[in-house]
Amino acid sequence: MTEPKELTDNPSFKGFTNHDCPFYPCHPGVRRTFNCLFCYCPLIAYDCPGPYRIYTDRHGNRRKDCTDCRLPHEGYHSAWSFIQKWLDDPRPWCGEPQRRYRRRDPS
């Protein structure tokens, strides 16, 4: 029988590292076990606290460049917790420059 994620002691579903990936590591400077689960960050379309720059693509659309963001890659547990926290209350990114974020109230 499969355990619910909330009750399992096995955190392996929270990430993995693909050392054979030709792009590994895509973010130099990650200090913890590298988490490849979020190769493409699920927060790309949302406001988030990770560092990003804005560029305009060839069609004139404003896009986020998250190359400098290491938040979803810093360790399996912390990366999973970070992404899940922000997906609890996703706010679509409106194309504006990044705002400063305060810690979200856990309530």
C-alpha cells in the first residue's frame, strides 16, 4: 500500500540529481544536494522571491530570466518545501519588475 506524502518518512519523492544530464549543473554555486526535480521551475509564471531579470523576447513579450535563482535547487527537502509553499497561494506574474517579499504568514 502506498503511503500519503504527508505520512511517509521517505523523502525521495522530493527530488533527485541527474549527474548524467548534459546541462548539469545548470546553476553553479548550489551548496546543497542539487535538486533536478525543478529543472523548469513551476514558479516561472508566478510572482516569487527568487532573483530574476526581465527580458523581452523576439515577439515583444516580457519574460523572466531565472538563471541566477538557486532556490528550487538547494537540497531536496528545502527545494520541495519552498516550491510547495509558493504554490499554496500562486500569484500570476504580471510582467513587472520584482518586488521585495516578506516572509509569508504561515496561517
